[in-house]
Amino acid sequence: LCRMCRFTPGLLFLYERMRLHREVLQTHMDVGDRGGAIQACLRHGDASTGGDARLWEEALRWLGSLDEDCSDEVATIIGHIEARNLLPVAAVLQALAPNTKLRLSVVKDYVGRQLAALSTKISDDREAATKLASDTARLKADALDLQTKARVLQSSRCALSGAPLELPTVHFMCGHSFNGRALGEADSECPICGPGFRSVLDIRNAMRGGASEQDRFYTQLKSAPDGFGVVADFFSRGLLNHTSTTDKSAVPT
């Protein structure tokens, strides 16, 4: 009835009571109420309180489609998008591009801050990649040495108790040595290096297991504002790595 009579306050009241946040925003946009649209985003655009963060993106695209200067409203929306990291800078610029009446000063500082943050992140990622490459090369060299060279074990004290080594003595290829009575029956792996190695294996298996969930991948890809980031995240988990390893211990002999 409110819709048939074009009674906008009644529609807004009903939508608010039914918690139809997107309909509230759409009603303001249909009547060209820019201030009301901003207020709707402020009231219902916080996902942490049960709102819908997509309202900010919809409002931004609507303002970008207008043929009028709405710089103040755009500045407000960009501030919230930046604070909550809701959209990549390219998506923001693309949404605003159709509106030729907007001033460049509205997005100039925002773009500058985003580019500076991206440059910092790229620099950090390069340093991390360099360190990982160096660590990988060192580990490969260590593995090759273990396969092709003899390893001299020179420890004279138990790595657990600190007591002098006495027979029986257990040596591990990681370089740690232990008295047999200090290890007891847990002599299949180094008690110092073993937990760390198992945690790495658990993380690796969890990452591979998560990457195999294709439904979750496509759901995140569809809903995420930055689809490239989702692809990069799943790629880093081995999504495109179809190589499977067989647990030899599980194969009957």
C-alpha cells in the first residue's frame, strides 16, 4: 500500500522494522536523497553490528552514476571504505569514473595513500620472498649434504639434561644428541626439532585441505571485492598444485 501510494516514509519505516537494509538504501536512491542514502549506510553498513557492508559499495556506484557534483557524499563514503578496507582503489575509481562532475581532489589524497600502502606492502613482500628463497636454498643444500656427505656428530652433552653423553647415546641428523635414558622410548624423533616439524606439516596439510574446497573458493571469489586477492590466497595454498603424495606407511606390504 505504501508503495502504491508512493508514501516513502512508510516504506522506510517498514524496511527498517524488517531489517531490509538494502531496500532502505534503494528507497533513498530512488528518490534521489543523497543525504538519506549516506545516513542509511552509516546506520546499517557496519557488518560487525549485523549490518551489510555492501551498502557502501552500492551507494558509491550510485553516486558515480549521477551527473552532478556530489563530492561531499563521495568523500564520506570513501572515508568509510578506506577505514574498513572494503574495496580496492581500482574498484573505487571505476565506480566513480562515469560521473564527470566530480572533482579530482575528492580522490587525490585517497589514491595517494593507497598507492603508498601498496608500495610498502610490495617492498615487504619482496623482502619476505628474498628471505624465503635464501632459506629454501640453504635447506636444499643441507638436504643434499645429508644425502651425499658424512655428518660428524661432535656433541659431548645431552641436549635435554645437559649431562655428559653416556652409552647408550642417540644421535639425530639435525645435530642433537641425547642420552638413551633421557629419551626413554621416545627415540624415533628429536624431541627438540620434532614438535616444530610436526607443526609445519600440520599447517601444510591444513592449507592443502582448504585449497581443495572448491565450493568455498568460488563463494569467496564471488563475494569478495578483491577477487585477485582471493585467487592469490588460494594459489599460495596449492590450489593449482594437483600433485598428490602417497603415505608409504599406509601402503600394505
